[in-house]
Amino acid sequence: MENSSQESHLRSDNSVTYESPYTVYAMAVSSTPSPTNLSHQSIALGSFLEDYSNRVDIISFDPDTVSVKTHPTLSFDHPYPPTKLMFQPNRKSSSSSSSSDILASSGDYLRLWEVRESSIEPLSVLNNSKTSEFCAPLTSFDWNDVEPKRIGTSSIDTTCTIWDIEKGVVETQLIAHDKEVYDIAWGEARVFASVSADGSVRIFDLRDKEHSTIIYESPQPDTPLLRLAWNKQDLKYMATIQMDSNKVVILDIRSPTMPVAELERHQASVNAITWSPQSSKHICSAGDDTQALIWELPTVAGPNGIDPLCVYSAGAEINQLQWSAAQPDWIAIAFSNKMQFLKV
Amino acid sequence: MATGVQNQESVPKYLKKQLALTVRNIQWSYAIFWSISTRQPGVLEWDDGYYNGDIKTRKTVQAVELNADQLDLQRSEQLRELYESLSAAQTSPHAIRPSAALSPEYLTATEWYYLVCMSFVFNIDHGLPGRTLSSGQPVWLCNAHCAESKVFSRSLLAKVCAVVTVVCFPFSGGVIELGVTDLVLEDFSLVQWIKTLFLGAQQAIVSNKSIHVSGNNNDLVCPALDPLIIDTKLSPILGCEHLETSFPDDIPDGLEPNQPGEDSFLVQGIDGGASQVQSWQCMDEEFSNCVHHSLNSSDCISQTCADVRNIISLDQEEKNYDNSLQDVDECNQIKLASFDLQNDLHFHAVLSAILKGSHPLILGPRFQNSNKESSFVCWRKNGLVKPQKARDGTPQKLLKKILFFVPHMHDRGLSESPDVNGVRDAVWRPEADDICGNRELPERKRREKINDRLMILKSMVPANSKADKVSILDGTINYLQDLERRVAELESCRELTELETRTKRKPDHVERTSDNYGNNKTTNAKKLYSSKRKTPDADEVDDEIDHVATKDGSTDNITVSMNKNDFIIVLKCPWREGVLLEIMDVLSILSLDCHSVQSFATAGILSLTIKSKYKGSSVAKAGTIKQALQRVAWKY
């Protein structure tokens, strides 16, 4: 083993690094084969420049040779940094051609882009405001994988908007919280959850828009919860992270307000969490301590808390984490200006 | 369950006492006597033992009265009893487990080691006791926890339980094994001494060529690849340094006869050829040296992934749940999972049968693609040096920027609510249900109160169709500002008419109210407006003059007239000491540069005429100046 104060030893057959010209934050890994090459996977990287002009680049990853390829033509401008990028989930329908993929980005508005073999075409800009004066910038969104025409967005104006992207209209809009909403995640086709600066995790059901359910509130009142991840393999469980906290809080929606587990092995704040796309018990988290930890949640926790299964140390604070749905033994992380694809 | 009864006939009954004395004297942790099994020929099994190691607690499930003599032997008895009860439970899971005096959660790791050893069997010539018996030579194993499993099959168990030194020597048709949790360097004279002194062995067995296996802390093993190791690259095992005291409770009957020629393995129901031992290497600071002689190649049969998968799936199928102790071993399953199980199947086999079911999940994803090693490394509790902290000290810096600052970069309406068509796309505001009541109830009440107040506001404020909090508040703000403006206007008009109608006021006409300003806001204003001014300096008047006249019914008056940035203030107020100074102060605070002041004080009244120029940057309002002066002048 190497000295663990440094980065984990990387070998060329289990990881690949892509160095971007700018800091990367938003990242998406496609769940369907790349339009350029069916055995490759597309990865979209959004830049983070405190500037108006930002870019989103698409690169493709070849798992056989463990290499990435850049595509200079697959790139587009974005006003200010995109807060989230996401590819269309599980595209199986025959309605979309096999040679293109759809990417959604959030920033000032929700935008959809068609990723073709050698170009990216903007599909639509989904803007809810009737006048051009008011727009509520989006902090995050989630693409419903059961009902792929539905995207839910979260905004700093305390609302969540549900879009029907096929028709390009708003399905509904909810005032979700008392303060800015920071993240949103779909559970089923009509159920989503959101976290907010008011420190609560709330579940909403589109069939009953009058009511929402608070399933967790941060122990110190009004401490924002920054990220949320819903376990798509086992819909009972969600994970969330609090501002300035090194804990990953695992919640069971059947038992509100009491977290099922608090994973506290990061040595600095956690930045991103993602559940395994395949296994219902595994979750990966990454944080400012430059580490990405993979945890396995036991049925019952031991007295000293839960230890992670394994760890990866990057060279800098890890800001973003995506577990590839199409290739579940690969995890993508982003730190400073690098993106790494790691074998699990 | 095999008890020691049959075997003890061949061994002096006081063996236990001898073992006890031996171990206590040399202050080691345990002594075990392995003897040839009567049920299975050619197999060494646990016969008797004495435990002298750490004990966590003397607490027992049932309170047992003891005297001092019995106390010594009692622990070993209790451990044996526990083992038997557990294996009885294992074989017949539905039967009520016979109660043992000891409860599993009270055991230390070393006790567990001792306990687990009871389940082991060794073929002659296999494993440490087996080889000892066949060779007839004592064996001294240092760093047992780092030994290869070829050499010492319980090495991982030893590692987990912190047993470091193990010594075996043949005795009386069986093998005596002594173990300790400290490192004791090899010293065969000790063995001899034990033998002669305590066990009455007359013949000197020790020869010069005693086999020994020792570990060396400072070297690194060269990863000479044993051809038997499968093509999977092996990553080092970084298990827990010590096991939690709550440990497996489910010890199966160790005498499954269906595994050919192997060291102890306790997996049940595995088909014949499938259980194999996979050798592994410690490539860490510690390592073990392996003496390759006399090792049966059947000890380490290379393992293919397919076989492992079989085993995993089989383990998964066999879940013998002992409900009463389920909570105890979950902890161990985690510990188990922290080992790199892919590489040491034997250990996995041993413990997975002990623990309740295995964890195929941890192996599942790994086995997808067994050709490539993972970038992730096993997590070690204390192994990691504190990694670098965030360099500039802000935690979650990028995440916070994305959430807090980036949205505001889009510098259009930040907190404006989206413009919603009230008819169709109504904005819903779900009422939040706090499921878990008590703590939330006051919070919910507070929210409801807030919502109620907002509704009231909404009803008071005209022309506000939107229902959301932000626009209600915005509307209220606008309305208030509007009202203020209107009142100011009306106020000025009224005062002007007052000025018109009023003639010279007598100084003694007193109608002072202390809070003049507020009251008069609500009086009706006459809309008469005259362009005539009432200030003494008439020659400086222009057409664009703002009049702000005095209030009703007061002899004291103040007039502030404004011509662009020039202010002329005419003031009559009751004289008191220092009032002039205060007035000048106020004016300078208001950025009025006074270039001409005329003042008369007669009959207690101060008449003041001040010409000043406004030097401030913002727009000056006559009303503001007047208010300020009033406050000063009529202060009591």
C-alpha cells in the first residue's frame, strides 16, 4: 500500500483521468451508449468559471481500453456555470433515434440539448416565467427515470417545478419550502423529495398537491441540507448531506425524523453522494477530505457506527460524484479541473 | 455433540490441570490439547483446553457461586459449554438453545479465538497441529497472524483475535498447542521445560532440527507468484486490527466430513470440490515467511471465480438465523465485509458460516469484472493519515458557490416569484405534514400563524392577486410606500392652507403637543395651495418652491422653503439654553451649510432665520429637515 496521505495509487487499467481546461463541477454520465461509438459512454462536463461564459463538453469513455476521448465539436456554451447536468435516463423508447442522446442542463433555465454524433443541438429552453424580467434560477433538477417525460427542478425561489418536456410545458409548480430549495430527487413516477435551506427533507406526491411530508429536519434548526439522493433500488432509503457536515445521513422514509444511519467517516465536509445503480445497499460519498468512500449499509448497524468498505484518495477536494448506471463498476469523480473514472 | 468423555480415557484426567498449570505458569493465553478423533480416524480434533487469556467480564447469564479454585477452571468450562450450546443451536435451529452460563457478548477476542478453535479439525499432516503430529517435532510460530494460511490455517482468525505466537508440540498421542497474544521469540528450551516439568515427558524429543517458522518484521516479501495463485491479482488484506468483542455466535458443528483433505472449514453444504483455500500474501509492513517444505499442494488449490460464485450463492442460500442473537453479529458482518474477501476464500468460508449468511453484495460487484483490480482500496480504521484539508478552509466551497452564488449571477429578478397564470397553472403551496409530532407542533403552529397574518395582509393590500408570500410582502411594501408618499403630499397641502389662514400668532398661545408629528398626519388636509410664501426673505423666491408649513394650533412655527439646493428656514420656537446650538448641529448633520443666520430671542421665543445650502449627495427633502428641526426645537 502506498502512503495514504497521498493519492491512491492509480493504475492504467482501473482508472482514467481527464484534465479539463477549467474547473469542473457539473458532471453527467450517460446511461446509454454514446452516439459516437456504441461501446463508449458519454460523459458531460460542465465548467465552473465565475463568469458569464461557461462551457459544457462531452467526452467519451471506452471501458475496454480505459481511455477517454474528447470531441471538440461536442461542446456548447452555457450562461454562467451549469448547476447540474443529466443525460436522459434509460432511453429505451424507439421514438428517439439511436444516434442521439438528450442532455439536460440547469442554470437560469432548464435547457435540453440533443447530443448527436458530431454536434450538439439545443432542443428547448424551458422557461416558466411569463415575463422576461423574472426568472428563478435553478439549483438542481432530476429526470424521472420511470416517467422520462417528467423533469423536476428546484429553485431558489422556494419552488419546485415539474415539467412535461415532451410538450414543453409546466405540469405543476409547488412552493416546496420556506427557503431556497437546493436539490430534488424523484422516487416514483409521481413522488419526489426535496431539500432546502430550511433544513428539511420533504416528500411530495403529485396526486396530492395540498400536502407534503417532512421526513427529516436537520438537528440544528435552519441548517441547510445541500444534497439529496434517493435510492432507486430500494425506495425506502434516501441520503442527504448537511452544510458543513462530514456526515452522510441515511433516512428511511417509513420512519421520519430519525435517520437510519449517519455515516461519519469523512474527515471533512461531504460534497456529493450517490447510490449504487445496481445494489440497494451501497452508497458512495465524496468530500473535502479528498476521499471517496464506498459504504455498504448493513441491516443493523454496529455500536461504533458503520465503516466504509473502501476508499479512494484523490489529489484534491472531490466536488462531484456520479456512479455510472450503464457500467456499475465505474464511478466518475470530479476534483479541481480533473475528471477521473475509477473502477470499483 | 462430541464431548471430551471418550477421548479423555486415553489421556490422564488431570490433563486439564496440567494444561492449566502450564499456561498459568508461563503466562500464556491458552492451551489446547488436540487428540485423534475417535469418530473420524486420521483427524485431530479439539480435546481439551484451558483458557488463560483476557476476560472481559466475569458476568454470567446466571449468577454462579464459585470458590477460588473453581474460578480458574470455570472459564474454560464455560467457554466449552457455550460452544456446545451454540453448536447445538446450529444443528437444530428451531430447538431452544440450551442456556450457557456465558453470553456471547461478554467475550473478548481471545476468548472467541479459543472458542472457535474448538470447531477446528485437522487432518494428520495438515495445519499446524497436524504437521506437528506427523513430524513429531515441536513447531514454534511467531507472528501467527501474518502466517500464510498454508502454514497456519487460523492465521486470519489469529490476526483478528490478536493471537501472535503459537507453539505446538506432540504429546501423548496428540498435540498440545499453546498460544499467547504477545510475541514471544522462539525458544525451544521453553517447550522442553514445559514438557519435562509439567507433562512428565521423559524422552527428549527436541532435536536440533526443530522446525520453526518465524516472521520477520522488517523484510518485505517478494511477491513471488505461487503458480497456484489464480490469475487474479491479489490486493493486500487490510483487515481490522482487532475485532469488536461482539463476535459471531453461531458456530456450526465442525465435523462436516464432506471436504476432502482440508484444514478446518466450516461451510455447510458446499459441494465437494468447491471449497478451496486460496493463498494470499501480505504485502504490507508485516508479512510472513513461508517455509515451503512438507506442504501438501492440496492445501492451496487455486480458486476460480466461478467456484467462488458458487460458494457465495450457496452461502446466501443457507441462512440459519438465530433470532436471539441477530443484533450481535451484524457488527461482525461489517467487519467481515471489510476484509478483502475476494482473496482469502478460506477465511471467508470459516467465518461466513459462523456469521449469518455472507455478503454476496460486497463480492457481487467485484466479481463482475474480475480481470481488473479496483481503484478503491479497503478501508482501514486507523490506517489513513489525515488527508489534506481544504486549502482555503471553506468547507464545501464549490458546492456552496453553485447553490448560493451562481443562481444570483443570473442577475435578473432574484427573489421574484415566477409569474404564474393564476387560472391554470396555480402555484400550489402544500401544507407540510410533520409526521413525528411533538417537536414539530409548535413549529407548525408558528407557520400557520405566519400564513394567517400574511392572508390578512393580503386582504388589506389592494391589487395583489398573487398568493405567495413574497408577492404579498412586496405588495405590502409598495402599498406602504405609496401611502407614505400620499400622506406627505397631503400633509404639505394642509399646512400650506394653515399658513394662509393663520395671521400672526401670539407667543403665549400655547398649544403644544409633544408628539406633534404623529398626530397631525391623520388630520384632514385642505387642498389649498398657494404659491405665496410666508418667509421673510421674499426677494429670493423663485417659482419652484416647496412649502412645508407648520401644524395646527401651535404658536411655534417652522417654515422650510427650498429652492433647488438652497434652503431657507424660518423658525420660531420657545427659547431654552443651548437650543440654537442644537439646531445648528442638526442642520450640519443634515448636510446643510448655513451661510446666514438671523436670530432674535424675545419673550422666551426664539425667532430664527437661516439661509443654507444643501451639501449632501442625495436629494434633500424639506419635510425631512423640518421634522428634524421640530424634534430638536420642541424637545423638552
